[in-house]
Amino acid sequence: MTTVILYGPQGSGKTLTVEKIKEAFSCSGTVDEWREGASLTPNAIHITNAVPKTLPAGVIFISVVVI
């Protein structure tokens, strides 16, 4: 199972791209507005606009860059 944190500033397109990222990592769920300290759902993409200070082992972190 893969757990992913998808980070980007507000308006960066995280929600628009989440379905493709779920497909790429074979994740089945989405947790919107995830915050550090909240539980992580296995096999889900966790969308946030706050940079986590620490990452649990085994979690993939993706940062959306706006140019």
C-alpha cells in the first residue's frame, strides 16, 4: 500500500491532478485538507497546503510547483 502527501499552495491545481496521481500510485482514497498530526489513511492521497515538518517512514511526498 502506498500513502502519499500532496503539497502545494492554494490554487496550485492539487485537486485537479489528484485523480492522475491516485492512478499513478494505485491509491484508492483521497483525504482533502490533511494537516500534520492528523492520522494518515493507508493507500490514500492526502492533500495539504501546509508543509509537514516531519514525514513518517514510507510516505511519499509530492510538492506541486507553480511557475
